[in-house]
Amino acid sequence: MSSGITPTAGAELMHMGKHFGIGGGVHYSTYAERIRTEDRTSTLVSIQNYWSLQPIDTTFLLITDTIDIQGETYYVGVPQNITVNVLENGSDTTVTTTLIRSGRDQMNRTNYLEVPLLADAHITQGRWMLGLRGGPMLGVLTGRRGAVPNAADDGYEEFADQAFRSLTVGYTARAYIRYRFNSAWSIGLEPALKGQLLDTYSNGDLSRRSTGFGGLVSLTYRLR
């Protein structure tokens, strides 16, 4: 399982002081993961023993008479061709492979509308501003698509059939650097981290918590 790249967007309203600020926002986020599984198979090896008679042709000497010459005994015989059946043991091996679960390569996605409560700390130097911003957030599940291997490991359980929490609690944190190009507008780059603190499943059979990290491009307008 590996992470996926997804977009996020949002808007925030902040009351900013000289070095600190407070506010909130609305974000629309998608958490994605790529799941790769191989075929899961079961192999049954069956060995069956059997017995058979194997005919073997051979020749033996049949003694038909004896002759005594000067105290020595000599045997007179004729060759005889016969077939001897020899009892042999053998075995047959049968291998049966059964597909239990097919492999998949797919992207799982969950979508949330997130409402963060934000605190901000920053410093300003000329047209530049450096800061940190973050806080807790509530996430409302708006969509889900995907599947994971089931508990028996013999198939998949679709997200649509799983019990997800409709409301979850999480966090967001980011640093930013912004450049003000006039009295009202500024643009910034912001490395960001966000995640969920609660299990997103509601039944407790499985455990899942989504996290994400990446970067944002921000456009800020100063109201006054």
C-alpha cells in the first residue's frame, strides 16, 4: 500500500495582529492510497499409491538329466524362456490450484469537507511574511470509493459496504512564506500536514486513519 497524490482547496478568514492571528476556514480534501495485492491461491497436492504387475521376460536352465562320469556328476539341461510378473509400487501426483482472491492495483479515495479552527504566528520583514498556522478541525465525509481485503483474506470489502464515521476530528499544521506585491494581495508557498485523530470506521472491526502532507500555493487578500 502506498500514498497517492490528490488536490485540495479551501478558503480561510483570519483576524491577524502584528505577530499572532486567529480564524477558521473551509477545506475540501481528498485522501488517497494505492493498494496493490497479488493473487492469493491455495495449492492442494494429492498423492495416490497403486500396485501393478510388470511382466519381465527371462531365460532359465531346466535340468533334465544327470550323468556320472568317473565319479563326477554332470548336469544336462535345456534353456527355457518364461515371463515373470513382478509386483511393483507406483504413485500418481495431482496438483490442484484454487484462486482464493484475485490481485488488484487500484486507488482508494475518501473525500472530506473540513472546517479548521486556526491559530497563526508570524513575523513580517518588508514585503515578506514567515509564519506557522494550524489547529484542530472537524471533517464531514462527503464521498468514498475503493476496497480493502476483507478479514478472512478471501476477497474484498468495498468502501460502500463499510460503516464510515460521517464526522471525524483531525488536525492541520503548516508553515508559510508569503510575498506581498501590493497593499492588499500576497502570494505564498506553504508546506502542510494534516490528519485524522479518530478511527474513520465506526464499527471497530477495522482501523483506518488518514494523513496527508504536501504543499499549497496561497493567494491572500487583506480586507483592511
